[in-house]
Amino acid sequence: MQEYRLLSTSGLLGYGFPEASLDAGMAREPHMIVVDGGSTDPGPYYLGSGKCVNSLMSMKRDLRLMLRAARKHGVPMVIGSCGGGGAEPHLQTVAAIVREIAREDGLHFRLALIHSEQDKGWVKKKLRDGKIEALRNVPALDDTAIDRAARIVGMMGPEPFQRALDDGADVVLAGRSSDPAPWAGCATRAQLPPAPSWYAGKMLECGATAALPKGHDCLLTNVERDGVVLEAMNPIRLCTPFSVANHSLHENSSPCFHIEPGGLLDTSDCKFQAVNERAVRVSGMKWTQRPYTVKLEGAELVGYRAITICGTRDPGLVATIDDFLAAVRENVAVKAEDFGVSPDQYKLVIRTYGANGVMSAWEPVKRTQSHELGFVVEAVADTQETANAVLSIARVQMLHVDFPGRLCKEGNMAFPYSPSDIETAPAYRFSVFHTVAIDDPCAPFPIEYEMV
């Protein structure tokens, strides 16, 4: 094919998009409807717990519109990284929603499920074979870390999507995948070159974010043999050379070199040209084939968390905030030991918004200019009971620790919620961020089919 048209509905399944934008996109006769379903951006909790990052209600709304459009126009619908983390619980949750919509709307199709959760025994074997390497700033992997992980997923490339479509799937739901891989797989399956196909995926994975004004909306991309053309389907959004070039820099350690399964996308010589006031053509991207590796992602439980939220506008306290928080920490340590909890049994974090709360120790210029400060006080421990106990005593110290010039003797803080102490979900951390070398890009990602 000389051109392959791909429609992305939004930046993430469940983020929403205007129905009119989808209709406008379908009027352009795309060959495929695709949306990214997940990311590591929301943190490790979703992978570790198996919970979806977006609500079932919002995902069902998006899926219903996409599924109806795909079946009406007879084109495949493809979703990567289902449910957020892309592990087995996420994939099964999205599949259940799709089956429910099909029953309610009387739709029939061939469904493919591509699994990405990895067997720990397989991961250990690859480790013993010397096939696993750590990513930058990540410690080497060992069997203990593998065992501690609640689950481990592999980030699939385009080949499993191609196989599912070759086997006649009308709807493809995949576990964790490289964000651009579904689009790259669809376009290269149509015999378009890998360079523009992968570049299209980099743009389409975030929906219409490459347009101005930014918003979750539909983006149509024509993949050509020597470039791509991008156009937002909502008339209020315009793709400009600046907006597209700016978006092409996102989410990579290098703005020009993008490492993907099986190769490297080089965008350093890209040219951005306005086709009209709404569309932009990008050319000059290059693809270099490399040994095939897949990223592994794993998350392990680190404890249980409780938080409290409070704030102050006392000028005396604001002026001495560092000394005040140091006194809070000292008092918490003493009082927690009084009821049998030593400092090595918990972690106390106090985020101070209005005084380096966002970047904390990484803030290059540490200063306090606000007349008020907000605090998120967090305790993490091996049990919820311990976390609650430490958080409770920390909340009391935030209220009552003295400071020079203090006039108010009742309480230092205002609390917006009652109860003030809030149990949150268990705390996880990413414990596996490594690559594994494989020979067959489809082998770690089995596919099952069903008629719906």
C-alpha cells in the first residue's frame, strides 16, 4: 500500500473523546481504529494490584463507541496495554467489558487476546542464560527480586498484533505493549516501511495531544512510504509544525533516539511541513534494526500506607518550617518507640506544598514565598495497623509541636477532612525494569481467540 490510515481516539482508553470527532475520523475511512490502554506513568500500584487505572464506566463508554464504529465500517479495533498495567487481570477486565457490550448491542466478531504476563520460572531461566540486562540506574535482577514481584509483564512489540490480525481477528485486546507498537504493527503489516510506521505510533499513542489546543481527542494519521501526515479530527484543534515537533520530543531520555523492540527510531533529521492550516507532514525519520529485546516490568509490595492532609498560614510557622518539621520527626520517633514501633519499622514522608513540595530535595532553588503551606503526611509500614499508628502520632505532632514566637496554643494546622487519617491502598514499587533478549517476538505473548 502507498498509504495506510490509522485513527487514534484518545491518549488512553477511558480518557474520553468527543463522539463527533470519532464520526469525522470514520468518514475518512481509516483502515484501523486503535487506542493505547496503559502506561507506567500512574506508578507501580496498578501493575502490582491488578487494578485498572481508569474506571470501568469510562472505559466502557469509549469501548462502546469504538466497537460500534469498527463493526459498522468493517475495520479492526486494536487496544494495547489493556487496563493500565497490561497484566492478566487488566486484560481480562477489558475483555469482559467488550463481551458485555457485544451482548448488549448484538455485535459479533472474532476476538483475540494477547497475553503479556510472564511466568517467573521463564524469567529466571532467561536470567540464568544471561539474556536479561538492567536498564539505566536499575540494580541487577536476581531470583529473590523476581519472587517478590506481585506480577511481571513483558512489553510486546508489533509482531503479536500482526499475527492476531493475520489470523482474522476483528478485535485485538493486548496486554502490556510498547506504546507505539499497535500502530507500527498495523502499518508495517500493510507493507509500509518501519520508520514512518513507528513514527506514526509515537504520535498516535497520545491521541490528539500533538494538536493545539491540547486535549483528549481523535487523531488521524496517514502513513506513507516516506513520511506521515497528522490531522486532528476536531475542528477546534490544529496540528501545526511546532505542535507536532514539540510532541515528538516526549517521554524519552533522548529527544531524537527512540529505542523500541527490534530497532531504533531516529528523528534527528525530521522535517515538519504544514500541509494546510490543520495538518502537518513529517518526513526524514530513520529506522535501524537492532537485536530484539523486550522490556520487563514488575512491581512488588513494599507496605501499607496511611496519609493525612493539612495546612497552615501561620507566618511564624511558615518562616521556621524546616526546623518545625525536624522537630515533628524527632517527636514521632520518640513517641512511636513508646508504643513499640522503632524507626526502622516505618517510613515517614512529609510533602510540603508551597515550599518545594513537588521536587523536594531535587529542587534547585529552595525558597518559601507562599503565605500558606499545605502538607501531605504519609506513613508506610509492614502492616496497616502500624502505618495507622505512626500516622496518628504524626498528625498530633503537626498540630501541637511548638515553635519560636508561637501565639496560637490550640493547633497549628487546619484539616479539611474528618476523619483526618486516611487509609490508602497498599504501596508498591517498580522492582523489575529490565530488558530480555528473545529470538521469537511472539513467543512470550500467547494469543487466544474466541467468537463473540
